[in-house]
Amino acid sequence: MSSPAPQAQGLFDCRDAYVKTLEALGADDDRIVAVVNDSVGSSKLGGFRDKFPTRLINVGIAEQNMVGVGAGLANGGKIAFVSGASCFLTGRSLEQVKADCAYSQANVKLCGISSGVAYGELGPTHHSIEDVAWLRTMGDITVLVPADPWETEQAIRAAAAMDGPVFVRISRMGVPALPRPADAVFEIGKAEVLHQGNDAAIIANGTVVCRALEAAAELAAQGINARVINMASMSPIDEAAILEAAKTGAIVTAEEHSVRGGLGSAVAEIVSQNTPCRMKILGFAGFQPTGSAEFLMERAGLSASNIAASVRALVQG
Amino acid sequence: MSDAQERPSTSLAERAAPLAERAAPLAERAAHVRDMARWVRRRALRMVFEARQGHPGGDLSATDVLATLYFDAMRYDPANPRLPTRDRFILSKGHATGALYSTLAKAGYFPEEQLSTYMQPLSALNGHPNRNKIPGVETNTGPLGHGLPVAVGIAIAGQIDAADYRVFVITGDGELQEGSNWEAAMTAGHRKLSNLTLIVDRNRLQQGASTEDTVALDPLDAKWRAFGWDVVEVDGHDIEALLPLLDGSISRDRPLCIIANTVKGKGVSYMENKASWHHGVPNAEQFEQAMKELEA
């Protein structure tokens, strides 16, 4: 990665929150196991392996087998956290995710690491901008897209606590800790309003939420009060929050994902059949060229300034 | 269930007893399994006949292995299908539900009458098994190459817990053309999963033609050995040969692959070794003839 280390800029790599949480859960509950595809390093699971050597199962470079093994471990009473680069965990193993996890309702937790365009320079084979679309169409698997370290920890804890298959999309792109009240609660199926406003709504998730907040600040200075909604829970999704957002008359969605089938599509599905309103869907239009993650985000219009411009265009248009 | 005395003992305590304490001699155990297998074959074929669809060829080739597992070798409690200590069975060739559902019903997991709903609208008895609708099913199969990886995961869980349950999985032979099997085979060999037994239903026919004419599997035994497995080749209809391989009486230090040489459509003369009966459905006359032949 060409960008500087996230922490140096006050930014966090959500993988760190993931593994710290998994280690804490593992210490309390010996049913917690981790399954990897030669991805101990990229999943940052070295610490988990050292603490619980028999509970780190490396199946080698074999993603279909990895997901099936995760489902089998669940059958044997384990809570398996199956971790691998999101592009392979979902794309390579999609039928195992469907049949062995979602349709079987296995108690498996799939953790897609380095999702979106985190592997920017490595090209579209390693980008994972289709994963949410693929998984949310199944319906029978919970899909979570946390936005910062706190929410990543909450998502992992919620995944471990529930009985059933979960996909957690974990970024490696640096993100700030989002401002939240001390009593904030994470709940599967519930959106989080991070900034109030009734002139328009920005619905975002994952690495884009911090950009949406910046956009809202810029818009506020211009007299436009945009609500910022963090939609970490993609499946189930908070329909009520979306319908409330539609009442503002203008929704901009922004996601580190394809514009086909992801957050924008999910919001449009609900809005179009209930309270149609103007919408702009920001994301990736298809396969992306090479370039750093930041470059690709900027190029696709996933910057605070372009999110703000998109809101202005809807509100003033 | 018409005759209770024909039902297998399913007391886990009894099944967990050392094998030496099993009173019945091998021939007697085999005779019991054969009775069950005859019942399963007839019931499976009736299911296919009534539903006007199904996979009778593969049902009939796998029946003797299934019957040996459920009516002698495995420990389970149909009243408590998710008991953590149970032996697990996965039908990876998930289309052979005629045989699987008949076996599960006979084993006591659900009433035999339910078999008449096979593939009817909204029936729990889908063409491929669903663990959330049918007690005794461990994982949903249908797409091929899924059962072995899941079985490997269960076996690893058992290994971590030092549990004494065993894990069985039946794959078709054509199914071994799916690469996911070989990923799982490597993991199982590497981890020396001695609690795992794979039975390959080696009827040498896939949907359209012989396996060897399609994409050859032989030498199949050498492939599994090379992946770190024990391999035994056996007549998959010889119950007396299957029993000691499946009942846990031989301890091992690695996973076991049983290449069960079987006959697709076994027991029905006009179906035997015919690829067209992979998912053929008998007419009334053919059904009557088949039921007569299967009485023997």
C-alpha cells in the first residue's frame, strides 16, 4: 500500500479491532475458533494463533474447503470465524456460503478482510466490490459492514452472540474513530443516525461513513442540513430509517462497493416501492483500474466534497 | 412403523458399548442390515414411483452402505437428533434422497407416512435434504463437492474436543470430479483425521456416461493414498465386508476412504448399470416388476 500507516494520521485499521475482539472472545469461550486460508498474516491472526494454537485452523489456499470446514466446525459445536480476503472468501466460495452456511443456517461467522478496493493496486481480481450484493440476495445470512474500530468490535461481538450465519465486511483502509455518545449501542438491523438534518439524507456504510460526516459538515456551513445515516447492517436492513430518510426528499448513498446490488440498490428497493424520492447512488461503476485505494475512492466520487456536491445537486436540482 | 422389533436399537449407551460386548455374531448383524436394506430399497423406489421423479439408480447403489451405517455401525438417538455426542452422517451425493429419507424414517427420525410427501408442494422432503426441516440431516447438500469439506470441519471439531464421535460421508464417484473434494482430502490427510470415514459410492456411472469415459478417476485408490488416507476397496453390497470397516472395530491413525464398488440401480434388473436410470422413473409395469425383484 502506498498510503502512510493509518495510525500515523489518527486513523485505524479495523482488522486490529477484529482480532483484538476475537482474542478477547476466545479467552472467555473455548468454542471460538478461527479458520484461515493461509491468511494468518493478512487477517492479523498471529496473536490468536499464539494464544490458542489448537483453535486456529489453517486449511491452506483452499477457500471452498475453508467455508465448508467452517460449517462443519459449527456442526461440531464451535463458533467458527472464517477469515480471508473478502474477494476470495465470498467469490471463490459463493456456493459454499449459500448452501453450507446460509441455506443450512450454520452458525458460521465469515469475516471478509481487506474488502472493497483496499487492495487497490492489485487490480479487480483482488478488489471485493461485489461481496455485499452477492450475499445480501441470499437473505438468510446477516451482512454487517462496520465503519470504524468500535463498530467492528460490536459487529464481531454481535456475530458471536447470535446463532446463525453472519458475514462481517472488514476494511483495512484507515478510518477515524467516529464521534458517538458514550451510551451508543450497536444493534443488528438498526441504522445509526450520526448527524441530524432534514434537508437531505446521506446513507453510507464502512469506510465511507467518515466521508459522509465530513460532507455533512461542509453542507451545514452552506446552510444545508443533511442527515447522516450509518447503515452497517445491510441484511437485515433498517427499512424504517430509510423511509424516514426518504421524507427529506433527497437521498445520497455512498459505499465502497459496486453501484449494482449494494447499499444504494437496497435503499432504492425500499424507497421506490414506498415513498419515492430523488436519489444519487455513489460507488464503483464496475471493474476498477489499478491505483491506490484512496485514488480509486476519489476517482469514483467517494470523497467528502463529491458527496456534498451530490447532495447539493439533489437539493437544489 | 409397523413392527417395532425390526427397528434398530438406538440407545447411545448401548451403541457406545465396546464392540466385543456386542452379542450378535457378524452373520446375524448382517442379516438384520440386509432386512433393513431390502425395506429401504422398496420404499425408496415407491417414493420415486409416486413422486414421478427422483434418482433411483443412485438410491439403489448407496442403500447397502446407508443401511450398514444406520442399522448397525452408527451411534445416534432419533429422539435427540442434535445430541453433541452423536456420530454424524452426510450424504454428499444429495440427490439420493429416496434412500436417505427411507433410511431416516426407518431409523425413527420421522414417521414413515411422511415419505409419501416426497417432493410434493411444500413438503419437508425436498429433492435434496434440508437440515432445518428434516431431523437427522447434518448439512444441506445437493450441489456436489460440499459434503466432504463439512465432514472435515466436524472431524476437526471432534479432534479439538477429543470427542469419540465419528464422521461418515458418502460421495458419488463422479462427484469426485469436483475440486473441493481434493481440497478437503488434503486437509484431512494433513491433520490425520482418524475419526473421518469417506465412502465413495463407486458405481462407475455419472449422469450421462461412465466416469472413466467422462473424466477418468482411476487409479482412485492411489489418489486417496497419495493424499494421506487409508484406502480399502470393497464390494459395496457385501454387508459382512462393510460391517467391520464401518463399526469402528479397527482403530486408525488417519482418515479412511472406502471405495465401495457398487452397481447403479442395484437389485432391479433393468436398471442395473444403466446411466439412463440416474433419474429415470419406472412406469406401473416396471414398478411392479422392480418390487417383485426387490423382495428377494
